Amino acid sequence: MSGVEDHEGATGGLRSRRAVSPGIQDRVRTHAATGRALEAGETSRILDVGTTTADEAIASLLRVEPGSTVHFRRRLVSRDGTPVHLSTSYYASFVVEVTPELTEAVSTGGSRELAAERLEAKQGRVEEEVTYRPATEPEWEALGLDPGEGVAEVVRAVFLTDGRVVEAGMKICPGSTALRWSSSLP
């Protein structure tokens, strides 16, 4: 679920309105229901695609050697015309070999889903880590933040049911954004 929701203060009453950013589970459900990972009112504009050398963090997420060449897609997701997050996806070469669309500057509307389908496996789990930090100048410019505002940085690895990593990613959103996901418990 995305959009804007009312947020109650500790003593009740409306304290603020804040953006809500869906997690991978919501994106997978939305794609299964609509054939599109983005929700109504959301758009994704590709900012850059290419290859890069995986640093230790990206290599660890993708389960490749540091220094390996990996593919990336950087995009700006907006909701009803307002930028809500910057997102960069990283893919190992075996993913791009079966999903060459990922090398094009066109939004597929479900890149992970397309790759998983072509790899003949379902998305099985996601590992995410969230940190908060000051925004960089390019981030506050892209997201329309005031200088000095903070951002939430969500770093993730999405695993297929067979254990392969289909995507590693980093999402940057305003620090006031409510990050929402659910997890199944045993």
C-alpha cells in the first residue's frame, strides 16, 4: 500500500500526513494482481542504465566477487507527479543474459518479476536493511527536500526460491516516509 496517510499523535488527533512507501512484498502482490509492480498513480522514470564495478557492499548482496562487472538501473519513482524515492537496482550478468530489457532506459513496470519468470523461479524472500542519514545534494534536489533533511536508505537483496539473487537494490526516500512491509512468521 502506498500513498499518503494520516498519522496520529501519541495523544490522538492528527499529527501529520506522511508518504507511505511499499515494500517488495507489496510490489510482488501488486504485480500478481495487475501485471504491473507500480501502484495506481505511480510512475518510474529511468535516469541511468549501464554497468559498474561491484564494490564490497553490492558484491556481497549479489553474491559475486568484489570488482565483478554488474548491471544497474537508476530511476526516480513519483506518485501523482511528486518524487517519492530514488531507486537503483543491481543485477548479476546471469539475470541480464535472460532479461536484456534491463539494459534499456525504459521502465518494464516489473523488472524483478520479468527476470524471475525468465529464470523459471519465483521470488522467495527479501533481506532488507534500513538506515537513516543526511541526504546528499543530488538526493535532496531529486526528491525536492530542503538542504540538511534526512533520508531513509533501504538496501535489499531479493532471492529466488532456488537461492539465487535476482536483484540487489538501494531505495532512497525522504526520512519522513513510512516504510511498510510484512513478514510471514513460522
